Amino acid sequence: MSDYIHLFETQAAHDAVYNGSGYQEPWTALVTANNKVSYNKEPLTFKILSGGTIGLHETDDLGGFSIQYSINNGTWTEALASGTNFNITVSAGDIVKFKGVPNKFQPLAFDWEDDGWSARRYFTNSENCKFEISGNLLSLYYPDDFMNPQQELTWEDGYAYPFPYLFSEECTGLISAKNLILGYFESDFGGYYRGYTHLFAWCPNLKYPPKTLGAAEGTVVCGNMFESCTNLITTPKFTKASLNIAECFQNMFAGCTSLTSAPELPATTLSEACYRGMFYDCTSLTTAPELPATTLTAGCYSGMFQNCTNLIIPPVLSVTTLARGCYHSMFEGCTSLTTAPTLPATTLAENCYTSMFRGCTSLVNAPVLPAATLTSMCYYSMFESCNNLSSITCLATNISAYLCVNDWLKRVSSTGTFTKAASMTSWPSGTSGIPSNWTVQDAS
């Protein structure tokens, strides 16, 4: 099959061969003036690199689904009006497009009490089949208007996940999704709506993610999107200055062990828990991205770099007004971290530094802690298991808040120097105060 470029002289001529979700023969894709395909106007498309079979499967208890597919721009075929799976044979060079069938391809919904992750719908492939995907993913739910969905996704009951594990561990042939378009869509799922969460989770051979998150960035939940994609070597580009939905990037790259560099994160307006666990277990990551926001939200950076065992360069943390749990476990388990970021805040928030450096075994000097009055659990386990830590300056004079220093210096070096405020005389001795056998001195 040959590919050609055709120049449409007028918009009317273009519209005559475009039906709203695809092109009539012999045209297959729109190429704009700068010679880039307009993937947003194409349905979900598989470009087959090596032949075999591809399929779409559903767990037995979901009631079946229907989907349309077209091979090499041929006739659209509706498959599997009922049942749990279908497979098609493909050859190298084939172009396979997919669209949903109205009212026959619904979001997944479940109750956590019933082991929700047993409810899944996912693509598969035979052992040697390799492919790339492109086009607008919303064609699965909006086959006729996926470029500009006007209707909310709805579900009657339970937790709703439109795309969980759609390209997951059974999708071993997926190499690249760099031209996949993730559009914005409304839903009436309320607090239970989870957007693009877990879309590629556990996809073992994916190297190249979508170039951007497009309209979904900061507006649709993309949590766990690439969780445990162990061959992922790059990330989407982030561009939005404002994040408008909670947990939008939670655990997004957790377990991406081949990822060596983080993307720029330009957002200056954060949402609650927006970056929580974003790079959890990214064991090849050495340098953290800059974090330009000057106003924090609850849990915004919680666990962000947890267990990044090769992280050496942390971000600058210059914000002086903290939020509940904002830095909770941020660097926990970062065993290569030798220098902690400066912590200038003098007014603390509940749980703000809980377990922040827990298990940072290469850390010798703690950052200066200038706050005079502590808050509930603010330093809880902050330096626990930092077994080489031997120098701390803490200027607190009021440590009466609930569990504010509980186990904060548990399993640190057996000897060290503790510098305190000269007026502070009520520090207890031990793991929840000043470690035994440490030298105590007053700050000058």
C-alpha cells in the first residue's frame, strides 16, 4: 500500500472526504502545512511493525463490549457485540484503526470491596507482533465526535475508570505511543472519576510515551499512567502553569527504572497531591526537576522521589509557607542523597516534613531547621534510619505539639552534634529528642 500527499485547495474539498472521525479512500490522514499529520483527527491507530495478532480482551464479569476496526483504510467492521475478546491477524505495514460503538463500549466501573482491579479491558498481541499507536484515544468512547466530545461519560454506580491497564503487561508489542492524543473529556463520576489513570501501567516494552498530555494535562487524572513501564526512557512534555484537578500526576512514573532524567514541571499553581509519588522507585533518576511553585497544597510533593536510590541533586525548596503533608516522605529511601535542600520555613504545617529523609543513609548533615514552634507530627520520623547522620541544628523552642518529634532521630549515627536554641532547656533524650551520646551545643 502506497502513501501519497494530496493538497486540498479549499476547506470544502477537505471536508468532502472527511466524515468527522476518519478519511474516505484513498486518503488516510490529514497532513498540515508544516507536513505534520493531524493525529487528533485520526481514531486510535496501530501501525504494525512486525506481524502476528492483536486483540482486545475483557474480564468475564463485565458484560461484553463492541468495537469497530478498519484495516488499511478498508471497511469498518463491528466486532464482538457480546463476549469477552476478539483477535485479528495483521502483517507488517498494516494500519489498523479502532473506534467504539455508541452505547456498547462503556467505562469500567466497580466497587473496591469487590476487588475492583479484576474489572479490566486491555489490548494484547502475539509474541512477535510489534507496533506503534497514534491517533485520538477518545475514539473508543466518542466514535463520531472524538475531536470535541460534547457528551459526558456516565456510569450508573461504583468507581469509574475509562482506561485502566488498556495497554498493560499483555501489550508486550507496544514500542511507541509518541503520537497518541489524550483529549479532555467531561464525566459525571464526581470524586470517583479517574481519567487516564493506569493507561500504560506495566507495559513492559514501551519506550516512547505520548509527546504531550495535550488537553488532559492538569485537567484529567493521569495518575499511575506509566507505572512500572521499566523500559520507558523519556516522558511527555509538561507545559501547563496551572493544575486544576487533585492527584493529577500521582505515581505517574512510579517504577520506571530506566528513566534517567525527569521532565520540566512548569506549574506554579498546584492541586492537592498533584505530584505525590510521581517518581517513586525511579532508581535511575539522578537529578530532580525544578519546582517553581511558591504556594503549596496538601500532599503536593509527598513521596515524590521516594526510593530514587540514585538521586544526587534534589530540587531547591525555597517556599516559606507550607501545607499539610507537603513534603511527607519526599526523599524517603534516597540512599545516594548526600546533601539535603535548605528548609527555610519558620511556620510549619501538620505532617509537613514527616519521614522526609527517612532512610537517606548517605546523609551526614541535616538542613538547618529554623522554626521555633512545631506542629502536629511535623518532624515525625524525619531522619529515621539515616544511619550516618551526625549533625543537626534545630532551633525549636516549643515541641509540645502531638508527636512532633516522635522517632525523628531513630537509628541515626551513635555519635554526633546537636545544635539547639540557647533558650531551649526541655529537649528530651533519645530517638524522640536528642540522641544519647551526642554532643549538645547552643546556637550562636
